[in-house]
Amino acid sequence: MIEVLSTESPCPARTRSLHDPFPLGTLDVLVPIVIPVAVVFVYRTPVDPQILRDALARLLEVYPQLTGRLQEDTLGNRFITSIGSGVLFETARCSDGLPEKVTMVDLPGEGNDLFASFTPDATAVSNGPILSIRHTSFACDSVSLGIRCLHTVCDAVGFFQLVRDLAQVYRNLRDDKQALDGVDLPTIIPLKAPPGGSTTLFTLTPLTPQPTASDPATGRFFHYTPDQLDSIKRRTSVGTFSALCAHLHCRIYQARARVYDALSPPDLLTPVDLRRRYPFPPRYFPQAVLTTWAEFEPDHLLQDHVSRVASTVHHMARHPDATSRIDQTLGWIESQPDKRSIASSFRYGNGSLMLSQWNKMDMYAVFENRPVLVSTPFTSVSCIDGLGYFLPALDGGIDVCLSLSEPVWKYIDMHL
């Protein structure tokens, strides 16, 4: 049972000077406005809620755009207005304790109840805070932090940068140091690309509808040990991420073929962080992710040609003229007068797969001690057939957070 104890709207006493309205960038318009990045952090020792609240207010001095409200005009251009309205900070109490080894399914609402309320509706999003934090104390003295930020404002890399910065300010205030010591100024002005160019990743033409799953999707977590990952990788000549993507794509497609008479093209989509491939400034907080995708031969998946599939995944974002292609794509996006008409060329359906690599990110923000669990929950906007995340595991392996149409799991459980 969760009881909300207090609700506040922290806002800094002083901030970096920003233009209001604050325009978002070229890549920011590609994310649906109602999708957040939502992560729960679980700690075995208390995190002082008053220090956390004060740390949040001080951190917003260098992330002031997060205190505004997100808006979108009739052509899909996005901007932040009313800067200084504040973010949402809640404290709550749970009458239950947590088991010694905690997983997402052990948490209230499988993690969903540890966040402030959120309505995935464009009107509600425009009227609500961009950032929210719920601090929940458990009967066993454990603490969770449910942190949510609108995805159009930042990608996962920017999100975890923000949380690590919050932890640094928390420790500074706890230790009577200057609040922002050790927090380098983040880059918060989004990239605006010069217009012009072409792309195959996006289209203005409506795609042919593909077969989709009629059954609801359900989410599950499963774990790959380092030894299991090495075994999968040895079947290929590429890195762990590409090898695991190929392994999952083959297994899932084979299971789907046993459930559905007709399958959509087995496209695979994965977001690519452009910070290592494009000249973004240091500590870039806004969106720097471009979704890439590739086509795959159904027979290669059905016949378990993991090495061939892995090679295609590996080369998706490693084209020899990648920087030029990024410039072309960004310029094409910026050239479109109506951003709402932009759609991915990725053919979503009951044969496709979408996988995100979070396992290389520094997710373990330390407030008092290292968290025992960091994960994203299955929500109404993330529990989508064929959507998965790779999360870092404490043993050096990978936890996979994956949602699939319910009948498919019957044939997946024995093979993953």
C-alpha cells in the first residue's frame, strides 16, 4: 500500500538565462510527445528526502528548461514555455518491506506505483511537469526513487546524466560542500540542423499496413550471465549487443511463426547514440539518438543463421560514410514544414523487433550507497509487442526487459 505524504513543485532561486519559449531541436520531434523515460532506483539504505528535494532545486539552476511546460504547435514544432513553473517532487510511504533479492515484480505495481501519476495524453503532458520524482520509503528502511522525464526533452544517456548530477549535488549538500561542486555545466541547447538532404530512415508517405498481433502484449524480465553471453557471441564475429540482438530476433521470429499464419517483414530497429559519431558538445543533454533499422530474410531467422543476422545488425549504424548520412538525415528532418508528417520507414508488425542498448550506460547513481536495482517498468506506453531493453546486471551480464504478444511467450520460454 502506497501513501503519498507530500507533493511539491521545486524551482531554483536562480537559473541560467534561457529564451522563453525555449525551442526543441531537430531530433527531439521524432519522439512521440507522450512517451517518457521512466526508471526506478531501489536502495537498501535511506535517502534523505529533504536533502534530495533541496538538491533537485539546486540542480535545476543548470537544467532550467525542465521547470517549464512542453508545447507543440500545429506543424509539430516543439518548445518549452512557462519556464519556472517547477517540477514535481513527491514523498510517499509503503507499509510493506522488500525481499532480500529484489526484482521488479517484487515492487508495488511491478514498479509502476513508485512513480508520480502520469497520463499519456498530449493535453495532460502539455499542462504537466516535464520531470517528476517520487521518493518512497519502505517498512524495511529501503528507499525507491521513481524518476520520470519526457523523452522528447532528453534521451536515456541525458536522463542518466541528469540523475548522476542529482546524486552529486545530494552528496555535496549532505557533506556541507558547495552544491554544484563536481557538476560540469551540461549542454542544454538542442541541435538545430541546417535544412536540406535526403534519407531512407524516414518517410512522408504512409506505409502499407502490416499484420499486427491482436492479443495484448505482456512484459517479462530474463537474465543472461556473462558465460551465456560469451556462448552466444562465439556463434558470431561481432560484439555482444549485435550477437544478442541476432539471437533474440531468431528465437522470437521462430516462436511467432508458430503462432501467426501471416507475419510482417522481420525488420529490426535500434536507437543509435550519435554522441560518438557526430560532433555534439560535451555533456549533451537533449536527444542525440537516431533510430536505425534493417531488413532481414525470414529464412535466415527461421533457420537460426545467427551469424548472418548478427552481421547485419552490426553494420546497421557502421556505414563507412556514416557522418555524411547523419548530416543528410538531420537536414531532411529539419526541411519538413510539418514535422507531424514524418514517420519512420521501419515496418512495425508482428514480425518486427525493437531493441535498445542501455547496458553500456552508467545507470547506478549513488546517493548514499549503490542501488540494488535499476530498471524501467512495463507501462501502458512501453508494453508494446516486440519492444525490449538491454539493462546492465550486477554480475556483469545483461537483464533483458522484453514485451511480446502473450501467446508468443508459450514458445519463447523454452528457448531464450
